[in-house]
Amino acid sequence: MIEAAVIGAGRIGRIHAANVAAQSGIRLKYVADVHEASAQELAQRHGAQVADVDGIFGDPAVQAVVIASSTDTHAPLIELAARAGKHIFCEKPVDLDLARARACADAVVQAGVTCMIGFQRRFDPTFAGLQARLAGGEIGDPEMLVVTSRDPGAPPADYIKRSGGIFRDMLIHDFDICRWILGDEARSVHATGSCLSDPAIAAAGDIDSTAVTIRTRRGLLCVINTARRAAYGYDQRFEVLGSRGMLQAGNVRPTEVTAFSGRNVSTDLPEAFFLERYRAAYAAEIAHFVAALVNGGPVRTTIDDGLKALELADAAARSFASGAPVMLD
Amino acid sequence: MIEAAVIGAGRIGRIHAANVAAQSGIRLKYVADVHEASAQELAQRHGAQVADVDGIFGDPAVQAVVIASSTDTHAPLIELAARAGKHIFCEKPVDLDLARARACADAVVQAGVTCMIGFQRRFDPTFAGLQARLAGGEIGDPEMLVVTSRDPGAPPADYIKRSGGIFRDMLIHDFDICRWILGDEARSVHATGSCLSDPAIAAAGDIDSTAVTIRTRRGLLCVINTARRAAYGYDQRFEVLGSRGMLQAGNVRPTEVTAFSGRNVSTDLPEAFFLERYRAAYAAEIAHFVAALVNGGPVRTTIDDGLKALELADAAARSFASGAPVMLD
Amino acid sequence: MIEAAVIGAGRIGRIHAANVAAQSGIRLKYVADVHEASAQELAQRHGAQVADVDGIFGDPAVQAVVIASSTDTHAPLIELAARAGKHIFCEKPVDLDLARARACADAVVQAGVTCMIGFQRRFDPTFAGLQARLAGGEIGDPEMLVVTSRDPGAPPADYIKRSGGIFRDMLIHDFDICRWILGDEARSVHATGSCLSDPAIAAAGDIDSTAVTIRTRRGLLCVINTARRAAYGYDQRFEVLGSRGMLQAGNVRPTEVTAFSGRNVSTDLPEAFFLERYRAAYAAEIAHFVAALVNGGPVRTTIDDGLKALELADAAARSFASGAPVMLD
Amino acid sequence: MIEAAVIGAGRIGRIHAANVAAQSGIRLKYVADVHEASAQELAQRHGAQVADVDGIFGDPAVQAVVIASSTDTHAPLIELAARAGKHIFCEKPVDLDLARARACADAVVQAGVTCMIGFQRRFDPTFAGLQARLAGGEIGDPEMLVVTSRDPGAPPADYIKRSGGIFRDMLIHDFDICRWILGDEARSVHATGSCLSDPAIAAAGDIDSTAVTIRTRRGLLCVINTARRAAYGYDQRFEVLGSRGMLQAGNVRPTEVTAFSGRNVSTDLPEAFFLERYRAAYAAEIAHFVAALVNGGPVRTTIDDGLKALELADAAARSFASGAPVMLD
């Protein structure tokens, strides 16, 4: 029985804690949070104890930590955990600064611990199902990927300011999808964008709408379009054109009710936001992490994947700033 | 904290046990099964004890029992549970014999316990969502209901023989849908059918395909078509025509992948069978049962609903046997 | 070059005239109508002449007539046309009276002319496409057919009174679909129904909603549900369950626009009514008729098909009146 | 009655000729083609005469010409027609050379004739329906447009060589969609692409897959992805995100049959290629041209639209060649 700790008792920490608790083979021993009351409540729900990070890293019984605290704590916590010999599951991003993130990766390698980054989309049943069929050769070789990724509404300007910008904060998931689906690395990245929904976002130095084009080493094309505000909800789709066909990953609906009125035929909007849309994905990624620890296998989304996605985000941010495409080695 | 027992550790008993265990406000204390090993395994998974029914009914700490054992045990167990003052959740049907089922209902009334029958379809997100919108007046008054209900494959002939026939075994769910959606009771029932998929079903005295028409007291129409064998899987749909529109409840798919090949555009088959299709419904019905116990409210699918569905099944069986419609009071 | 006449310059006559005019191999020579002005206008549009029926049947150059006049004129016109040796395309029904319709069929046989009945649905691209795939064995043997057939709104009570009743007027098309798709004749017919939308229909001695079950000689099942009023428009669907799968024929939409609002995801309503829904079918049936005349082959919807559909309508009307199923030989 | 001539009796000329012939208010007087036999056959089908271009432009009775000959003849024919005072419908592109195309536009202005360019997609029922709803404010202001435009297979290398390159030959339609839907002009264009399907295309100096990003003066974004080869057929979709929702234009299917097998649920592939997909659009654009001539109104797709689309194609070609975005005034 692996003993684990969850650091961060916010929205996403609570989801990870519940998914850890529901797994056999692992036991949630500790919950930590800078807000004591949040840690208390979450620990109690799952029969765990409250601890601070020193307590967690100092307890030799703890083999694994789930890092779900704020972005700026990811890097120091990864390094502390690695040095303490704990296996790590960490929410994206590793860090907003690429050099800092690389230092974390080095620490992980030196410590020889497992470190999985929470690119949960790879574990979504629809996305994972598509990828498996693509990998199985169903549509031949991939040639072009079109990713549509839109949030139902923009976060507050305060969040925007600390977010690292839309490319690092929001598109990092889409960059991971690009690498995962095309199975190739970027050669060039071109990014453009606008602030169309809310001047507060521009005032915070960011944009809310982007169009990014990636050309890979083998010449495959990836087009990503994103928006911070889609009035109809959370829109998460991609489609990959292959030499023998196409596979599309569509949105998920809460129900399969279709209504026929005097005006139109309608169905539900997509699941409201990421907590609903990726509920199964969050459970599956934790199950995968635990299985990797129990069975000793590799994890599917490594810290190197985290670095690579961050490199793409950096390149996109530079391209947007300069107006010119950015070449990668 | 309510203490509960699950009787029957088969396929459906295991689902109910897991759903009870996942609820707060209730604790799974006992598991019983005629196969000791099954009971043992299930009890262990959820930290419960194995007991026999006498032990369960004799323990004053037990307030609720979930009956998921074989159909012929439902009636005696309901009566024993009622006399012991336990609240009851029982899988459909109450009994294959209507008089016997009525005796159970009397025992429940006399004991003053809550008795919920497992018509889980009412708790399916799609079906429940449709019903709520219908009840909210979205399409005016219901006028016609078309129910399509098909299994992926017929059960073994042995099961067929003990099943009470297709109308009592399979259509009982559809009869409940009819009453629930139209909000009216049947005035006449006409049933016809055939054995088309497997002569063993005919040899067992049953049919595998039915077409049932119900006309209600207010003149509303319900058409039910069922088949024991649909090569494409489990097909569970209905649609209700109202004075101002129509609402359709469609099948649920495992993923939202769409594939474009050189031949066609394809999506997943529906969820494979009832355990997959109604996973959320099984959880929701147990949550509803527990909430009713905790809060003291009524349950949505009573033993009276069980009787009424059985009356329709009986009427359909008689109509099929005689070739003529059967009138109900 | 075949010379042809269209009798009846109403809504459907105008469609047939245009489709005849657009065919090569046939020339529209005459148009007749009891309203001279309608005939005049239609004739002028297509460079044809106005004539009365005597003139048409008396002109030896005319080889084919298209009968699109009122229902009560179909039988006498078929007989006159047959005696004059003209090939006949006649709108459904042959006649509301079965004996009279049989007399027409006799006249046709004696005259040795081709007589095609306008069951245009068999020529709809979707319906015909489905039938071809079924006939090609794609889903094995057909077992059950579910037909949904709903009009956007009821005709005026005056029309209802002269219509022969909903089974002969509206369901005659659905009965033809049943025979065509299942490839088998009815053994028993059960019909029930209600008047739910408009008391004027009941006052005219008719109903507006029906549920009809047909069991064929081989035991196949067909369930037909119809309504005179669907608030969302013209609803024309059927699905056939086979031993190896299912084929569904869905509605056709004017456009493929999908709208995502803050409330739902919506598409167009189905094509508004039969003139729009079956535009391609009307063209294809006339093309088939002309090709049969030019090439000397048989037509796909014979006067015998017209009789058989009428027999089913009669049986359904008797079943509804008596409340009991009606057996057919 | 307007008298008209069609120049070019190939695939698209035959379609235009048939659509002209089916219009009232216009009469097809002449057909011209460098292949006499093609002209002869087409003229005969519609009761027209064969003529050469001198004969057409010299006949004062001819008021309108439809230019459907090879691309290199468009510019000289437009100029000759303008000087002869004929109204012009010309297939895209005006010319592959922008300066030459501008000279044509000058000639048209000087002559004061109507000149419509065949951007038939604007007349497709689905695309036009979407644009009308967008213009009606249904989704607020447009913010982002995603265009997917894929051919079923690449043309022969010979065609590729004379085509002006994929941006001028294939994407010109998509550039027109961009301007039409966003209602704004491009400020910057970035294009990238690859040759993935057939080395013969690369050998001919072209690519087969492109990803183009346009940012407009108001900061709106447009992403176009195209491929010369989609194994599943002709794929013509776009979607526009607005401040209050999204509108999608989907593909059109030959039939609405859905098949359920033991493997999946499938529907038809999209209409095979542009002749099938845009059949209604070709008819509607000619109807619009004729109506504009008869009623004296403006046409919706002017020669200026042709120039603007060509400017975008030029910019995209330059961007692809240089690797850098191209700014437009």
C-alpha cells in the first residue's frame, strides 16, 4: 500500500484527493494547504491527516505526492519532493520560466523518481480513444491537426496577470495535444492573436484569442485556435487528417436529449467547464500514476513533456511579440 | 448514520453495494448471498461483514436492506424485511405473480416502511432530464410515446424459462417508462410478437420480439417495440410527441470520436449493455433512496409503481396469448 | 418522343408537369383541369395546350397520362385512360373504395397498359438508398420496422370529411412502406388512435393520432405511429431492425447550419412539408415512369401495390372501429 | 428576354448552360468552345447555336456572356466582353496575375457593365443561410473564423503546373469566404504548408497542404486549413465564433441513412466533389446574375471581390515563400 499526500486543497486538489482515495493500492495519508481550514476539511473527508510540506517530505512512509498548489509553488515543491525521494504527480505547468522548469527536470532525473505532469486531456476517453485508433493505423499517417480550444469565459484580470500569458496558461494543453497526436516535434511556430472580449485582458497585458500554426520536423501541420470566451460554453475538440481518413474528437454532452420545437432541433450544450468535461480524465490519470508506481512502469506524461509544451508556449509568445515565426531546433 | 445490508452479491448486487458504500450518511454493514464466497468477497471490498438474512433482519441496527437476489426471493424478502421494520430497496420485479406482489405491497403498507423498486431508468441523466423538461411544459401536453428497447443478445434458454416471459422480464421497465412519461394509466393494451432470433426461445415458450400498443384513459398513445437481439448493441431510446414539440432520449456512446474513412462517417456503438448504459442511473437511484431515508421524504419509484408495471405486463401477456386487446379499469 | 398529358393543374399536378417537361424522351402536350385558368397557366409555362379529358383520350398521339386531379376522379379517369390505351401515372389512392379500385386494376390488366401509382416515397433518395442496402443484405433479414409519419398540421375539416379517413388518406403511404421494406404481406392488423389536436377532426368523424401494428405472414413486425399535427414540422422517418444490424432513414434539413447559443446547440427543422421533403422523389418517380415507357420495363409501384395498401388501410379502419385486430388472408 | 452566350463547354460550362436554360427571363443563344464538338453537343441540348467569340461579341442581341473557359482566357474575354458592352459572369479567377486582373476591373468599370465572379460558395444554401443569420446578429459580432477546405484528391501534375499554385487555385474560394463572413479586410497573412500526399506535386513546384492565418484590420482572426487529398471525400466546412455564440456550416450528405452494424454507427460520406456539393449554389448564382440583369441591381460577387481574393492569394504565396507574414495596407 503506497502512502500519498496531496498538496493543495483547492478545486483541483480536491478532485485529485478523491481520485487517490478511490484507488486501491494507494492511501491518502496527508493533505496540505496554506489555508488550514481547506486542508482540514479535505483531510477529514478522506480520513487523512493535515500536515505541512516539511512534515510530508520528512515522513519516510510517504512515497508519492500530488502537487496541486498554485503555479509558483510547483517548481520548489518538485525539487523538494525529488530530493526527498518522493514520486511526483504535478499539475501543469512545471513552471512559467523554462530555465526553472529545466532545473526541476534535472532534479527529477538525479533523484530517479517518477514525475508525471497533469496533462489530463490525454486520459479523456474520447481523446485517448482517438489517439489509440490513430496509433493503430486506422487513418494512415497523420498529416494535419486542427485543435479548437475555448473556455466559457475569461478568468479575472488578477489571474491573467499571474498566468504567464495565454500561451503558457491556456495553450500549454493544446501544445501537448499537438506533440501527442502528431508524434513529432515542432520546427516552426507562428502565433497571432487579439483581445476581443474584454479590454481588461488587454490592460493586463494579454490577449484572449489566438491562432497558432505549428509545422513539424516532418512537415506535418497543426493549427490551434483558442478563445477565452465562448458564449456557448467549454469547447474542446480536435481533428486529425490522415493519409487514409480523418478522426474527430467532439465535445461531450450532459444528456442525450434532443428537443424539437417550432423553431429548431436542439441538443445540450457541451459539458460546462474542465471539471465536468474532464471528470473521467482526472480519475484515469491518477489511476495511471498509481498503476505506474505499483507496477514500476513509465508514466505517459513526463516532466519532459511538460518542458516540451512549455518550449512551444515560449516560442508562441515570442512569435506573437515579434510578429514573425519562431524556429525551433 | 444509517446501517444497511445488501442481499445478493451478483452482478447487480455488487453495483448496489459499491453505490451504497460511496454514499455519505449510510454504511454498508452486511452482505448476504447464497454463495458464501461471493458474499465474502463483496463484504471485504467494502469493509462489511457477511451475514445471512436472519442475521440481517435480526440486527436492530440495520435500518435498510437492498434486495438484489434472484427474482423468486424478492417477495419473501420484502415481507420479512417489512415485518422486521427495515426500509427496502428491491430490484424489479416485486414478483412474477401479481397477487403475490400485491401481498408484498400490503405488508409494506402495514409495516409503514419505505419500499423503493429499482426502476433505475427514471434516474438516468438523459431520461430524467427529458422528463423534467416535459413536466416543465416545454413541449405542451404529451400525446404519443414511442419506446424502443432492445437488448444486445438473448439470455440463455434457462433464464428465459424462469423469467416470467418477455413482457414481465424485459418490458416491465418500458411499462414503467410509459406510466412515468405519459403521467396516465392504461385503458387498453394490445401486444403482438414473434420469435425471430433463436428457436430455443420459442422452445422455452417465449418470444423475442414484441410490439405493444397502450391507449391511456385520456386517449394518449404509447407504442413499445422490443427485441432480445440487436446486433449493434443495447438500444434504449424513447421519444414523446407533445402538443408543442417533441423530446427524444437517445443512446449514450462511450466516446465522441467520429471517424471518416473512404467508406463512411462513423461513431461508436451505444454503451454495451445495462451495466454500462445505466451506471450513472444506478448510482443516482441509491443516492435518492438514501436521501429519502435521511430526509424522510417519499421515494420516486414505489412498490405501487412495481405493481402497476406488473399489471401492464400481465395484460400484455394475456393480449399476446388471446390475440385481442385487453381492457384495464 | 412520347407525348403526354397531365390531368389536374393543382399543387401536385404542377410538380408532375414540371418534372415531365424536364425529362428528355417525353413531351408535355396537354394540360387539363376543371379550372380553365389553372390549366391555361400551367400549359403556357411548359409550352403545352389546354385540353379536356375527351380531347386527351381521343388524341391518338397521346401515349401517357398523369392523373393528378381530385381523389374521386382517379377511378373513372384510370378506366377511361386504360380503355383509350394510354399508359397511366396516377396519384394515390386508386380509389377510397376497395371494390372500385379493384375494378380499375382489372381495366388496366385488360387494356395491357402500364399503370404506376404515385407512391413517391419509394423514390426518395434516403428511403430508396436504405431499401437498396437492405435488399443487398447489409443488415441480414428484416425483423421489425418502425415508421414515424407526422404532418406539420391537420388539413381543414372539409378535407377530412372527404378524405376517406386518416388510414386511407394519410397512412396509405406508410402501409406501402411496410410492404416495400419488409417484403412481406400482412397477416394481422391492429389499429388504435385518438383525436388529440383538434375537436373539429373528431366532429368530422376522424382521428388525428394513430398507432398501427402489423404482423406479417413470416411473423415480422411493423409499428406505425402517425399524427396530423407535429409542432416541429413534417416528420418522415423509419427504421428497420435486421438480424445483423439496423438501418434508419432520417429527416432531411434545408441547410447544414448548426448554431451554438448560450442555451443549446441547434439545427434546422426538417423540410417543411411533402412538397419540399419529396421534391427529389417526385422528379425520380416521373423519370422512372418515363424510363419504363421508353424501355418497356415494369414500373416499381403498380396498381396492385395501390390495392394492397388500400386493403391495409381498410383493415386498419375496421380494427379501429371494432377495437380488435383484423386478420388478412 | 435577355439573350446570352456561354463560352466554354467543359464541365462547369455545361452546368452554367443548363442553369441559364432553366431560368426564365434569359435565353441561351450561343455556345462557344475551342473544341467544336463540345460546343455542338451543348448547344444542341439547349436549343442554342454554336458561335465563336467574335460572333458572340459582334451580335448586338447578346447582352450577357458566361465565361467558363480555361483560366488563361478569362482576362482577354472579360476585356473583349466589356468593350462590346456585354454583361459578364466569369468563373474565378479573374487572372492569375494581379496586375492583369486589375486591368480587367478597369475595363469593366469603364464599360459600365455588370461583372459577376463565380464565387458560388456564397450561394450555397448552408453557407448563405449561415451568413444571413450572422448578419442578422444571431451570434453577435464575429471574432474568429475557421475554414476547412479539402479536396478528395489532387489534380494531375499538369494541372498543378498551370494552376498558379494552391493559394491562387484552391484557396481563392476560402479567401473570399473569409472576407464575406468576417466583413473585414486582411491586415496580415501568414501561410505555411507542405507537400504530403504526392511527390509529383512538389516536383511541379507546389504543395498540397496549407495552413493560413489572417488577421484583419479590426483584429479578427481567420484560420484556413486545406488539403488536396482527403481520403473521405470533399470536405467543405467553416465555423464562425461570435461574441454571443457560434455558427457552423457542415457538409451535405447524399442521403440521411444511418446504419448500425456490429462495429459502429455510420452515415454517408459528404457529397463527392464540387459539382455535387455546390449543385444548388451553381443554380442560385446564375439565378442571382439573371435577376440582377433583369432588375438592374448590383451583383453580390463583383470583380472587385475577385481582385481582393487574388490579393490574399498573392500575399499567402509570398508568405509561404519567405516564411514570414505579409502585411497588407
